[in-house]
Amino acid sequence: MHEMETFAALARWAGRTFALNLGYLPEEKLEWKPEPGARSAAEVTGEVAGLLDMGVTLLTTGEFGLPQPTPPATIAAGQEAIRAATARYADALTAASPETLARIVDSPFPVGRMQIGRAALFPLVDMLHHNGQLCYLQSLLGNTDSHQDHGALQAFLNPGAHP
């Protein structure tokens, strides 16, 4: 199995779980911040969707396209943005050629030159990080349950048994 297929499957799980956790926030708390310097669920959702699309651009053009995060106006819009961006990103991961993945590019981030195959994984890491933030915001609002898209997890862990 191509290693990017595994990362794409992980992205699909993470995207479904992120969208699920976003849905456990009350609609009126989408813009809520626990303190003025924090980011709201809307802001982190916009960032995640933007970075996923940055990954698609990197994998398909070989260039960084810095995202313009767009916070969603509603939870449903945020969930749809994450689902759509995740699908594009996972497809780009699996379609990338070994030559593209091995290519070295200049990063706009303070890390210097890097392989596209490594740089393209940053959106996945960011989505996992921000999923934790959504869970934390839920707990601050009184929802201390752990929400997991079990179908997505089963599909990731045992892809042959679950479509």
C-alpha cells in the first residue's frame, strides 16, 4: 500500500470526526471564545478547511498556495466545508506521484526547504490538533462526552470490512 493511501484514510477519518465534533457545539457558540485571545470554533474550522486546500494546491501544482481562511457562518456550513475539503485533500494525497512527493520546495513557513510529501501532511496534523480544540470547547460549554465517528474509525482501521 502506498503510504499516502494510509494518510488519506486517516484524513477521511479525521475530517468526519472533526465535522461530527463541530456539530456538538451549540449554533449560538460557533463564534464563542473562552477568552479574547482564543480562537472560536468558526475560526479554527476556516483554518482547517483552508489548510486542507493548501495541501491540495501543493500536491497538484507543486507550489504553496497560502490559504485565506473563511470562517463558516453556520455549523452546517462548517461541516460541509470540512467534508468537501477533506475529500479533495484525500484524493490529492492518493493521486500524487512519487516524483511529486519527493520534490523539494521552498516553504513559506520558518522551516526552510522541504519535501512535498512531508509538507503536504501538515494540513492533516493541523486538523487533528484542531479537533482536540473543538473537544475542549465542548467541555468548557458543559459537554464532557467523548464523540467519535465510529464508522469512520472502523473504516480507517479495517478498510476491507467497511466502505
